[in-house]
Amino acid sequence: MADNTTNISLATFPSNKFEALAMLYMQQQNLAGMSPEQALDRYQEVYAKMRDHERKKGQVQY
């Protein structure tokens, strides 16, 4: 008999504190006149700054 087991992976957002805090930060910004690409770039910059800040303190916990 065939094994019909299916693995299901549910991705949730936010998956960590950096995603959550980056989104909260972005929600407070004026995005008027910003393209979707610019908004994505800004989100990624904010995320990286927070992650790098915590890494420098030696406290990264993903």
C-alpha cells in the first residue's frame, strides 16, 4: 500500500521578532510616493539594521 502522507509546512508572518518590528516600523512611515520596490528595499534595510544591531550585542536569537 502506498504511503499517502503529505508534509504540510505553514509559514506565518511574522516568523520572528525582526520581521514583526520591521513591519511595525514601516507602518509608522510615510510611504506616499514610494514605489513597491522602494518600500521593499526600505523594509529589508530596517530588518537588516535590527538584526545586525542585535548580532553586534551577541544576542541574536532567530
